[in-house]
Amino acid sequence: MRSLLRLWPFLRPVRARFFTAAFVAVLASCIGLVIPVVLKWLVDGPVAARDPGGAWLGGGYLALLGVAEAAMFGLRRWLVARPLAAVEAAMREALYRHLQRLPVAFHDRWASGQLLSRATTDLSLLRLFLAFPLTFLLVNGTTIVVGCVILLVQRWSLGLVLLAPVLPLMVLCSVIEAKYALAARRAQDQLGDLTTVVEESVLGIRITKGFGRHRSQARAFKRLTHRVRTTELHKARLLAWIWGVITTLPEIAIGTALVLGTLQVADGALSAGTLVAFLSTALALRWPVDSIGFLLAMSNEAATAADRYFEVLDEEPAADTATGDKAAGDRAVSKASPDGTGSGELPGDGLRFEGVEFRYPDSAADAPPTLRGVDLHIRSGETMALVGATGSGKTTLTALVPRLYDPTAGRITLDGRDLATLGREEARTLVSVAFEEPTLFSATVADNVLMARSGNGTAGDSEGEGRGDGHDEEEAALSRALEVAQADGFVRALPEGAATQVGEQGLSLSGGQRQRLALARAVVGRPRFLILDDPLSALDVHTEALVEAALRRVLATTTALVVAHRPSTVLLADRVALLSDGRISAVGTHHELLRDNAEYAALMSGGGSRLEGEEVR
């Protein structure tokens, strides 16, 4: 119940219609209990007196009661259908919004299939619970209580016979339901794992086919489906036990009451109409009692789904500003001077890393931090190349600037403003990023590129209001960004130009095309700070030269940090920083480091002569 009660905030906006629907359902169920009373009058009156007119009248009453009961159950369904669909939509939107606010470290830990199953399967279970089990646990519970009172009033001795199984039913159901709850949670977690495997198999289908691993993948999938099947069969066995117990004990009680009642009618101690009414009431209670088993099972599954849903919602979102991050606030205060300005906080101060240390949240306690005491100043308007061996922490360092992660210690400043004091939205307005992996969305080319423009959702949002000048500005920005990334040529060649859908992950495009669109997305908003993580790795030599020429114009108007693995990329920078074992070990021009730093020379070996030649050219 604790898990299910947490659904109340989502249910509150539609509570009037929901409670009205529940009341209507209870009333309809109670109407069904009036039918045995009419039967008693019919048997003891018109039937006993052989009065055909009275029998027709009684039949009419029964028909009216049946129609009223059916109409009220139909009204209940109409009352809850639309509101509960709105509740499910609100819960799904709340989950999606929360996922967007959670830190990247959370997404590093969680499998995408588990999140997907919570947003789809679990929410469908919760909507089904609100629409059916929640209402009918109340309705059937009320029906059982009212029916038991009617039974005791009609014949208390026979009523006690029917109530005899109540205690053993409660004990047995509680034991089985506890086991069923554990099995339900295990099944839902396994379905989440299965969803992850299906998603990865679809996204990685080229790898699977390229290495001929479809059979081994199929065997792995079969093992997972077998685990889910085993758990579902275990659930089915437990549910069968519940159904068996709930069906058998009441049936025995009804049979015993029938025999005893018949004997009392034969002895003249009980009228035939009373026995008919008594048994009709008992049979009217059969469905509410039988349904308790699967209603409780569905409620257990819903409680498990609620637990899984709120597991995500209970995750703390990343603090948006230093006011929500005490450690960041303390760092800002410790660095500030008495007049309220931080050290080196000058207009146009560029990008500074001051004593930056970073450790991933899920790293072992005794593991060294990924970054240790990083001090680096990229002057305003300067382009700095970041070079280092694989695993030295280059990508981690660049991820700190747009606040995908926050430093464990130290601070980062943008033009003298402590990054920890900026909201994430403001920070990401100032900073634009092109990641090493050029991720695209199932949208048009224009949507993918323009999503980086400040205050812009997607290109499609401009269709309505503000289409005039704003649309022209977007078109101009799009053309400029595509030209810088040397993507305008292949985009024009697409079937619908920039309006062409690129498909999931952009896999309908080549690696170089995806990388150029990612680069265009990074530069489209003319950001104050630009972070490029090996932006040209997938380009051929000729395209790379064209992109470099256009990119130089962009870098001249921004402060940029460029992760470089290729000598040609290093040439884009004014200076080079060497990251070694989580520290900045050297800073200088390419020629200085090549001459004075053996580690840098080793990293650049094989490309040094090319660098010299390109630089001369």
C-alpha cells in the first residue's frame, strides 16, 4: 500500500471523476444484491400462490434491476477512461522530465532497457491498476461486506457456515501473495534486461551481422527469455494456488449451506423463498470472492511497478546552481577575494581550470581520481589543443565544461564566472560541444543541427508563431553551420535536403556525414566557448582539409578546447596542453612541446613530418 499510495499526487487532479466512478460501481454492485430479495418475494408470493401476473411483475423488476446494474457499470467505465489515460500521460511526462534532469552519472549506471520498461510496461500496469483492480477491490470488498450482512439477516446460522472459510482464506492468501510479489518484481526486472538486449541488438545489428554473431546473440536472447518464462510460470503456479484456494473453500461452504438449508425447508423451519434468496445472495458473492485472488495479484504487480517507477523519480537530480550544491558554493567562497570577485575574474578571461579534481561516482573508493589537480588557462579567443594517451582523461575533462559532471574539487571559470554558480541551462548556452561519438536523433537534418541554437527546440517548432524573421534567422544559421562543417553539399543531395529524416542514430548516413552534422550542431549557435572532442576523426583527408579551413574562421571568434588525436587537428590550435595520468604535464606550442617534451614527441611520432609540412604550407 505504501508504494501505491504514492500514486495519489497524480490521481488528485481527476479525483472527482474517479471517486464518482467508484461510487457508481459500488451502487451497481449493491443493486445486484437486491435481486435475491426480489427472488424471495417472487418465490414466497406469486409462485407459491400460482399468480401469473405477479410472476410477470417480478420478472419485470428483475429485468429493470439487471439493466440498471449494466448501465451503471458502463457509466463507471466512461467516467474513468479519459482521466486515467491523462494520469498515465502525466506520469510518463514526469518520468521523462526527471530523466532529462538526472546527472550523466545516473545514465552511466542504468541500462537503457530498464528505463524504457519503466516508462512503458510499468506505467501500463499502473494505469490498468487504477482502472480496474483499485476500483474493484473497493467495490468487491463493499459487496462482500453488504452481502454477508444480508446473509446473516436472512438466516444467521447458514450465514456463519458461509463465513467459516474467511480466516483460512486470509492466512493462505497473505502467504501466497507475499511470494507472488517477489516473483512479480523478479519478472519485471528480467523484462527490463530483455528490453535492454533487444535494444542493443537492434542498434548493433551491423556489428552482429558483420562478425557473424547472430547465432550466439540468439542463444543469449533465448537464455534470457527462458529465465523470464521460468519466472512467469512460477507466477502462474502461485496464481493457480490462489485461485484454487479462493474457489474451493467458498464452494464447500455453499454446498454445506445448501444441504443444511434444504433440510430446514423440509422440516418447515425455513421458507423456500428464503433459501432461494440466501443461495442467490451467496452466488452473487461468488464473483467478488473469486476475483479477490487475481485483483490482489494485479495489485502486487502494480505495487512492484510503482516501486520501479519511483526508484527513478527518487533519484536526486543534479543541483542546477551552487545554491543547491554546498560543496560548489564552498569552493566559490574559498576562491573569492574580499571584494567579492574571484581570483583572475576579469572580463573576457577565457576558460580556466583551477586545481580541478574529478572522480567518477561509481569508482572504487581506493581508485585514484581520473583528474588530479588540473590547472589550465585558455585565454579568451584562444584555441587550445588537448593531447594525451588513451585513458589519460581528455574526454572527462571536456565533459566538465558543459556541466555533464561537476568537479570533485577545484573549480572551472568561464570569463571569470565560477561554473558552479551558473545554472546548467545558462552554462550550456555559453558552451557548445561536439562529442567524439556523433549522436543524431530520429529527426530531420535541420532538427538535429538547430537543436543547439539558444532558445530553440527543433526546427519544426518554428512552423507556427514567430515564423517570419525567426525562421529566416534559423535558415541562415543552418546554412552557415552546414557550410563550416562542409556538410552543405551532401545535405543538398539528400532526397528532401535539410528536411530529410536521418533515421534512428543517424545510421542512414556515413560516419563522416554524421560527424560533420555533429560539428555543424556545435557551431550553429556561435557559442562563446566551444569544446570539440576529436571532431574530424571520421573524415577523409580532402574533406578534413576543407573543414579545417572553414573551422579556423569559427575558432577565431570563440574560446575553444579541442581534443586532438591527429597531428592535423593540433595545427588548428594556438597552443597545446599535454594531459598525462590525469594531470596537465606541459603547455606550449606544438614546436615547443615537440622539441622539449619526450612524451608529446612520442605521441606525435609518425605525424611530425606531416605537421611540419602542413604548417609550412
